[in-house]
Amino acid sequence: MITKIFTLTAIALLLTVTGGLATQSETVQGEYLEARSVSVYVGACHYGAEYVEGGREATLVWNIRQGTWKGVSLDGLTVVAVVTAQNNLAIDTNTRRSVLYIDEQATSKQRTALIDLMITKRSKVLGEVVSTESVPITFAKEGVKYDLRIGKVLTLSVSRYPCQNCTQPHQIWYKPLEQLDTPIVGKSTSYCYQDKILSVTWNCGEDTNNVFVGDFAM
């Protein structure tokens, strides 16, 4: 009887450890960029002027360093979401709609896994996903500069501040839509979106402090 109890206890412990390892192996990690249609770091008057009519669009970029989802490796892939809402995204979680752009280098299994990952883990951020598109995505980083290109649909060039302490906290009015431990503000030097799926387009050529950068894990 004692032997049976010991054996069952050992099996239970083994299953617990194995389950824990499996959960850990499903973690997806990488670098995240978020470009908003308002300034996230700016003076109070500027913030107030933009708040009511602006901030309804954002581009979210997950550049995956490593990780698996449901047994599928996602190392080195990039997924981008363009999100819109009827009101400022900071307060409107009910009318959000989004398009997911999946790296065309992803295999069929990886594409399916990426879509499932985003819908499972970030459904509140994305809202209604109205379309998923397989497109060429280029994500390049050199120092504090980033360049993103999604085919002929979107271009984004970013220069981030060197560190989190390089900005004044009381002038950062927004929080990233993604969960980041230490977000750093950046500025977009060019930001253009021309797809028609969401019935919104924009072309911002002026330097704007509208970007968050940081490491993500989900």
C-alpha cells in the first residue's frame, strides 16, 4: 500500500514538473514597437488638443526573437497589427477593429500558430480582427533606430530615446497597449499607411513622439 502511494505521488510530481516545463516552453519573447496617431510624450496643452479627436489608430509590431506556440516554433518572425477605434484607443476597447499582417516567410503552420497566438493572447488589444494578410515584412534595427516596411502598405521609421530615464515621466500621457515592463518613448520620423481594409490611411512626415519601444513576453 505504501509503495502504491509513493508511486502515485511520484507520478503526480512528474506530471506537475512536465506541465510546468511545457508552459514555460510556450512563452514567446521579443521586441515590440507601437506607433500611435497621437503624441505620447508632449506638453499638456498639446496632449489635451489631440485627446478627443485623435489617438484612434495604432500600429503594433511584435518582432519575435524566440518562442513556440502549441508546439510550433515562431523564432525570427514578425507580426504586425493595425488597430482602429471610433474613439481614442486609450479609452475605447469596445469598437476596436484590426488587421493582422503575418510575415510571408512563415510556413502554413507558423501562420496558423501566429494568428491563434494573437487572438488568444491579445484579443482585447486587437478587438475584432477583420482580416489576416500574408505579406513581406522587413524589420531592421541599428542602435536606437528602427525601420519597418510591410510591402507597399506601411512604412515606419523610428528613433527611440536612449533610455527610459531620458524622458520626463509627467509628460508621458499614455501607456502602451502591449504589456511592457520598461517602455521607452521614441519618435517616428516617417509613418505611412495605405491599406484600405480598415478605411483609414495616413501619411505622417513630421517627427512625432508617438512611439513606445520595449521587450515583450506572452
